[in-house]
Amino acid sequence: MSGLKEAYLYEPIGDERVRCNLCARRCVIPEGKRGFCGVRKNIGGKLYSLVYGKAVAAAADPIMKKPLYHFHPGSSVMSIATIGCNFRCRYCDNWSISQEREVSGMKLPPARVVQLALEYGCQGISYTYTEPTIFMEYAYDTAKLAKEKGLFNTFVTNGYMTPEAVDFISPYLDAATVDFKGSGNPEFYKTMAAVPDVEPIYECLKALKRRGVHIEITNLIVTKYGDSIDDLKMLAEWVRDNLGPDTPFHILRFHPDYMLTDVPATPLNTLEKACEVAKETGLHYVYLGNVPGHRYEHTYCPNCGERVIERFGFYITRWRLTEDKKCPNCGQEIPIKGKYYPGGSGYQMPIF
């Protein structure tokens, strides 16, 4: 049957039930039923992915769309996704695929994904748009082939992975954007995303850090429901203390979508205040997303304040670092992982 592949991380627990060990929900799934994500099914006492090699979206994207600002800047990535998600975010801007329950997609096996990445001149592959944890088998097999061809791999994830899942994918995972919403407020996650506990996200981040995966944090500030400055300060402090002050911290502007179309976009002054508070905690690289042209899109030297990388949207408009990635003014090393690709395109090229 097309799209079927036996799951990599699950265990039988009797009476033909299985426990999925990919995400922190650890769904116990009876025979013939699916997990919370909608794309993992118990068939005859075995757990199967229903979306293996069935991409619902594919595009060549700029790395900064993920967003990854300190990882192979200027590079392009082949982005893929399947339907399904383990969250129920009421504000999701990809809800038409993340919340879809009918299994669909175009046949796109791992080898073809890698081939497309090379054909489109990409330097890596990103598993994104929906939550890559729920299509782990597809991502894992693709990532392994990508590595063999000299490509890097990145996840854009909500961070609700189990420690086992982190250990499983990390040998082939080079970078991860971990997306917070509402600054990690537990009640916000319960009421706005149907997530019972946020602690697994922090444990996932610490596990990724231990495994040497490059991490960048995003935090969506949702007007009225998830815009507490106190919550943001606590999240920024946690990132500083557990991941390090050089961890890029992206504060994202909410825009009305899905079930929150009556909620206005985040006011600019709220976002600027959030950026200032995050910087005051000691984070060195705080960015503002979804506001093209803003001064907080740029990278500033934490030692002397020099503007060393300038951006507009998904473009790098000026690169002032020295060859060894140091500030040209004071010599401070700026933590950029990987190669800079001058002239990297900010354009997105949808494949389907």
C-alpha cells in the first residue's frame, strides 16, 4: 500500500496495542486506530507511517526562511512536508496541511528528494511546514541519503520529540529551529494548541544541545493570548542558561490565520519591547521576524555594537564579517556555523 512503512520507534504493549515513542504524547494506539497526529496507524499490532514518501509540499527555500540565521547563511534548502501534526494550534498558518486528516500527497521517495535538492542547487534539506517528528521515517531515510551526497539536514520543529527520537535522528541532523509559541506559557499551550505539558520541549532542547545539533529558537508572540513580557523574559533566561547566550533568538510577529482571524497582528511596539527585554537578559543575537526591513533583522557585534550582517526578509544584503567570521571593527568572533554563500537567493521556488 502506497505511503506505508513500519515505524522505527514504537513498542507492542499487549492486546495488539502499540505505544508510539516518537513524540512526547507517547500515544497508546489500539489495533486499527491512528495516533493523535493522524498519520501513524496500528495495523495488526504493528505501527505504520501512512505518509512515507508522500510529500504534500516541496520547495527550494532560502535557509533564512526557516529561520536559520547563523547556519550556512545564504544557502538554499529543499523543503519537504507531509500532512499531519501532533499539535492543534488555533493560529497555524499551515493548517490546510497540518490539520488535514485525509492521507494525501505526491509520491516523492527519499532518493528523489535528494536528487531534487541537487538539481535545484540546494546545499541542504529541511523537514518543515508541518511537524517533522510525525514523518520521522521519511525524514530519517532522506537525511541519511542526503548526508551521503554532502548535503546538510535541518528540522523546523515544535520540539515535542522524545529523547529516543532525538538520539535516533541526531547523527544525521545538523540544525534545528525549535518553535515556541506564546513564550512557552503552559496554559497557552493547553488552550491554544492542545498540548498538555511543555516540559518535554525543554528536555528535547537540552538533548539536541548535548548531541551537537545547531539550535535556533523562534517565539511567536500571539496578540492578547500569548504576548506576556514576563513569560518572554523567563523563556529568554532559560535559553541563555541552558543553551548559551550565543543562541539565536527569533521573535516572530503573529498574523491572523485559521481560527484566530479576528485577532490583530502583533503590534510593532510589543515586538520591539520583547526584543529589548530578551537582549537585556544577556542573549547576544535577538532577531525580529515577519517584519521585513526592521533593524532587528540585522546581526550586531555583541562586543562593540557594529552591524556585521544586514538582511531584508530572506536576503542577506550586506556581509561585513572577515574570512574567519570576526567583527571587522573589534575582532569579536561571531558564531556562524558553516559556509557563507554570497549571492544566495531569497526567492522561494515551489515544486508543488
